[in-house]
Amino acid sequence: MRKAITPKPRLAIALRYLATGDSYESLAYLFRLPSSATEWLKTSSAFEEKWNFPHAIASIDGKHVSIKAPSNSGSQFFNYKKTFSIVLLAMVDANYNFLFIDVGCQGRISDGGVLANSLIYHKLERNELNIPPPEILQVPYQIKVPYYLLGDQAFAMKEYCLRPFGGMHAADSVERHFNYRHSRARRTVENAFGILSQVFLVFLKPIELEPPVADKVVLAAVYLHNFRRRHTLYNFSDALLPPSTSQPSSSMIIEELDDVATPASMLPIPVIPIRPTRALQNMRTH
């Protein structure tokens, strides 16, 4: 039998594929979120310091990763851009680091639908991520404002997800100023997608792989993006650095995403209420 390929050339092949799209070797990784209220507060402080938006813990959005038309898939992966794709749903911090991703949903599914079928959705709904409780923004106000994700109009407005005001607004209106600040802070996720695509050129053209393998390529690229920013470009938040002498605790591990089955083509998507409650509308106006 031939000699096994050692880890070093395997990694070299993977990096070459991610940089050029010519050849591939896929890996699976874990993704980690802040595990305590203190760590979430650190991510929130970074958003307020850098982007002047209080109580934001991450920005969230989806990216269509172009792939070749999968065999016998019909229109499952055909998106509104009239291409075939899988969806990369990401939560990003104020420094362009990926905190959580879900990859593999068919391109025909909207960002809100991808979130509703992701691992993190029910944890957010049941408040199981140790996100800090609502607090007032400053004295003398009394309204308590929750800590939230920053999402666009594709996501439902919830206590954990804040989206901009809809429609057109006067230049000096409160709504116009709010939407500007919201967009300015939320663009961290758009910038992270841009950095990912410019570093790993495999994202600039359709990936010539079947969806299960393309999922692993995306996972590997995102992990390497975080590794590169953590160790080469910028310092990661101290709260998110892995322990030097032990493995990450189970409380900080969301899931090994490549083991999660992609939703079947006819799987019913849960109904996502779009109109926010009066209390949430009042909170956003405040």
C-alpha cells in the first residue's frame, strides 16, 4: 500500500485550494460564542466604542456562496440572483471576527428562514446564551433596553434582534439618524464577508464541488479567517481567546456544524412574524 499523506501536505493542499480554487482538502472545525454575560458585555462595549451603537452584541447577515448546480437538485439551490448557492449565515463582532456561522442551507431560503432553521435559533428564543438582561441606556431614563443582534429587514424584530425602521424618512428625523447608526454598526458583517472573499479567492467564482464538500470548504475558510485575524492582524477579545492548557469548555461550543443535516427541500419553514410588538417599537424609538 502507498504511504499515507502526512498532515503537512494535506494542510498545504487545503490552503492552496482556498486561495486559488484549483484543488481541495476539507476540514471540520468548532465555532465558539461568548459563554457568559461578562464576555457578551465586552463585545457590546466594542460596538459602542468603535461604532457608536449601544447594547449591540453582534451583527448578523447571510451570504450566498456560489456553487455549481448540484446533481438532480432541481431548483433547491437556485436563488433570487438566478445562480446556484448555499447560504452562509454569520454573526460577527465589532472587529470582523466570526462568532457563529451556519452554512449549508439552500440558496432559495431567505436569511430569516436560515436563522429559523439554525442551531442557535432556539437558544436565542429560550434565552439560553447567557446574554445580559435588559438595562437602561443612561440615567435618568427608565426604559430598559435589551442586548441584541443587529439585523436588516430580512430578519424579524425580536428582543434579541434589532432591525432598522422601514420606509423613507426625513433627513433630520430620529428614524433617519437611527438607521444611519444601525447600518454603520451592522456593516461589520458585510465587511467580514468582503475580507473573507478577498483573502480566499475561491469565493469569487462558483465552487466546483457538491454541497456537502462545499460546506466544509466554507467552514475551513471562516476558521482560517478568525485564526489569521487573531494571530496575525488584530488581537482577539481576551474573553474569546482559547485556554492555553486545555480544550474549550463544552459551554462555549455550539456545535460541530458539518455534522448538521441540511434542511430537506420540502421541509416547511417556520412562520416568522415580521411586525414587531408595540413594546419593541417603543424600545427602538427610545
